[in-house]
Amino acid sequence: MIVRLLGMGLLSAVLLSSCTAKQPEDHNQHNAASSGNEQGQHAGHGTAEPAPSMNVKATWKLSADNPPSNQKANISIQIDDSKGVPVEKFEVNHEKQLHLILVSKDLSYFDHIHPEYMGKGLFEISTIFPKDGDYKLIADFVPTGTQQKTESHWIQVGNDKAPIESITPDSSLTKTVDNKEITLQFDKLQAGKEVQMNFSFTDSKTKSPITNLQPYLGAVGHVVIISSDVEQYIHNHPLEEKATGPDAKFATSFPKSGVYKIWGQFQQNGQLFIVPFVVQVP
């Protein structure tokens, strides 16, 4: 995929831990974004020289060419440099050395998991894909001393082609999840410019503001955004990482007009919850 740098000042950029959607950190890193071959980069708002880039190659291996759905599948990711030498060291980025995003082709399924680092550039994890069909795997990581990288890989699960669900923009940007009412707002929804987005939280029964959100992976929340063609990938961290609600603010930039799905990941009372939104970006 083509490298894209989406930072504009406030931007900066998830062994076995899973946050499947059934339905202190460096503040110069709040956003990772990429498209095409998923060579992502961070953008900061400091004055320091940017970290050097590194050409890397990810080699993906699964326990089967077409792993069956609803059964455990093993995934390994080998990260080498341009000369085929294993990359040995990785930054701990929001408590993990590698974040692995899994999405189905129609974006109806989303998972954000964390492979275990085995050494010598090798990461491994097991997971379960819920249905047959095409899935994109996106690895998000930072080799020590270099810029953010993302590498992706398409796989087919099972032998049947699952029906593709249509991706339709939401008519309302208020959702109720686990007795929480979450509203997503933008200062101005537009392509190619910095956009500020805010998740606000209230108790769906009492309508009281929620002010006890807990840190998830070192921040009040995380946001993953993927375009409907599954080519544009953006991973945002909040502007105020120690916020506890009722607001969680993020800055991002949509690279082009179109339909995007947004997953917000947050935690309260020790329970992770995910809220999805679909928006049309003019």
C-alpha cells in the first residue's frame, strides 16, 4: 500500500488480547494512517526531526490456506527489513508492540488483537473468524528508532463466499451500547483536511453524563477508521489521553471523499465496549 501522511498539527497516532465487535504516551503520536500497501506513518506536532523510515516486509502464515470459520486459526507475522534480515526491536506503542486489526470485506466484522512477540521479528496469535468470506489483516507497529509501519494481507476463510452486506451511512450518529448512549460529532466533516471528532457519553437510563471511563491500552479510547473499499486505514488515539468522559476527543483526516466505518473502543467498570458508526465524507 502507498504511504500516506495524514498529520496536520494535532494528529499523532492494539500473548493474546481481543476486543471483538459483536456489534503516559508520547503526545506527538496520535494518528496512524495508510492506504494501499498499508505503509503507515505517524504525524506529530512537535519540532523534533521525524524518525527515519525503514523499508520492511511482512510475511504472513496461517495454519491453513483457507482456515475454516468458527475454528481456531493460528496467524504468524514475520517482520524483516529490505535485506531479509529480521527486525529485532519494536517500540511499545500504547502498551503493545504490534496491533493487529481484522476486518471482513464488508466491514461487518471487526477485531483488534495483539499477537505475542516471539523474538527475531516473529509475532504469533490464534483467533476465530466467525463466518466464511474474505478478511483483511492489518499489522500496525513501530520498529525501534523508525516511523510507524502498517502491513496488510487478504485471506479467505472457508470455501464459501459469504453474502456481502451493504455499507450504508448511519442516519443518526447516536448509538446505545451496554446501557451507554454515545453520540459522535464532528466540527466539520470533510475530506483532505484536519477534522476533530468527539464521542460524548451518557447513561442511557438516567441520561447523566458518564465521567468514569477507564484507560484502555493507556488512553481513554482508541478509534479505527476504514473506508468502504477497505483501502484507507486510520488508527487514532485521543487528544487528551487521560480524559475520563463525558467527552473523548480525537483529531483525524479523511484522505478522500466516500463512506467510512468508524469503531470507537472504550472501557468502563473493567468492561471494554465498542461503538461503530458509518459516515459519508463529502
